[in-house]
Amino acid sequence: MAWKFEQVDGPYGGVTEGPQWDGSGLLFSHIPAQRIYRYDPKRKMSTVFRENTNYANGLMFDAQGRLHACEGGGRRVVRYEADGSVTALVNGYEGKRLNFPNDLAIHPDGRIWFTDPYYEGAAGPESETRANKDIEHDSVYRLDPRPHGGDSCTRVTFDTTRPNGILFSLDYKTLYVAQSGREKTEKKELRAYPVNPDRSLGKFRVLHDFWPDRGIDGMKLDTQGNIVATAGWKAGGSGPSIYVFSPDGKVLERHEVPVDRPTNCAWAEDDLMTLYVTTIEGYLFRVRTNRKGRVLFPATP
């Protein structure tokens, strides 16, 4: 059955991203305005939740309900504290500035895994030119909390160019990574990396190849372990879509999105069976589905 998308907000002009359900409302980032908004489905309106976000992109709550963000313009990953302050968790690797942190996946043990691509124009004026790229690679990293405070940062991929969406499997033994380069010479794949006992990553499997068209931007998991992903564009392929992949990469469903280039999605509302979708032009859509989302917070019943 085709999904019926309802426009609930926007377009804001410029990318909306990072949707996250907080238990009663949906947070999402409007990157060019450096704001996070909160959409209230009961009042059917959005209000400013946070400003001056350094072009924040991906958002995620940890198991304790603390909001984390990839601040592309700040070239860092942060935690927004309840008192309004900001804790910077990482802003560099081996003495060099990060690229533009994009998206993150948080393990129940508190470790944070994030992607760090260099997308031109994605994070304010500094991102317009590759002259500001300090690290020669675009990788996935893991943050490990230290016993006495602070986080250590470890590089975990050595074969990615512009990794984007990132997601754990139901059992947390597989890390799904969207390899989403912009150039035709770059691969556009949904990859599955086994997570080794020492938390390094093994050799990936390609679950789906989108080349030469636009690959996955953001993705979430349902309670059956299926991957629900935003991908595609009007320039080619199947067009702007929500894909549902089985854990082994089989396309179970594809639903056409009303506007071009969906960027991310999130499960929301009381039963976690409503999917909210953000887009490159700043729309916010929602759609009722026959699937239930798996979220870390508020914990899936």
C-alpha cells in the first residue's frame, strides 16, 4: 500500500535534517538558519528550540534522554545539556580539525559513532571550498567515554568517502553506513560492517548499490530490524523515495516522496508508527505506516 505523506511544516528554504522524537514533539535542524525547531503535533506548529547551533545537522538522544548533535560549522560533536550549556565531545582527530560531522548513532553503552564527510556547502561559508579540509580522509569515528571524564576518538573506517547516515542493527552487532559520495567516481552504497568484539569494524558487505544516482542520506530502524532510509532524487533512478530494506539488503518497499531529495526520517508519536521526513528544501512531512520504530529514547516498549 502506498504511503500518504502529509506536509506539516515548511518549506523553510534550505536543508532540514536530524529529526528526533522527544516523547511529545519532534526536533529537527534547519541547517542554514543554525536553528533546531520543535514541531508539536497536537498544536500543529513549530517553535524554535535552540539557536546558534553552528549549522548542526544530525541529532540523537542517548539512552538518558540527552540530546547530541553534529555541529558541522563547529566541526565538532556536542551534547546539549539541560541547563542550556553545550559540552563539546570532540572537535579534532590527530591534531587536525574534523571535516563536517554529519550524523551519529549512539550505543546503549554510551559510545557515540559518527560520520565525518566533507560536503561542499553543507556547513556555512567555511565549507564552500575544499581548501579548508584538514583531514585527507572522510571516515567514521567512535567516541569512547574515559573513566575520569572526556572522550577518546578512534577512526573505524578506512574505505569510505563522504559517509553519511549511520545506524546500528537490532543486536548492535552490525553498523550500517551510507557511503554517499557526490561525484560519479565515488561509490553510493548501503554498507553493513560487522562490529568486532574490540569495537573495530570488519570488512563490509554491500547491501544495495545506488550508483550512479543519489544514495542514502539518513536512515532509521524498525522493530523487525529493517532499515528505513531516505534516498534518491528526480535527476535519475527511482526518484525521491523512502526505501525499506531487510537486514540483508532486499528492497521490501519503496515509497515515493512528494518533493525532491529527502534527507532524513524519524519514528514518532505515541505508538512510534508515524514516520517524519525532512528534505533538502526544508519541508517536514509525516506519514502513518504499518511499521513500528526502534528508538533508544524514549525507549521502544
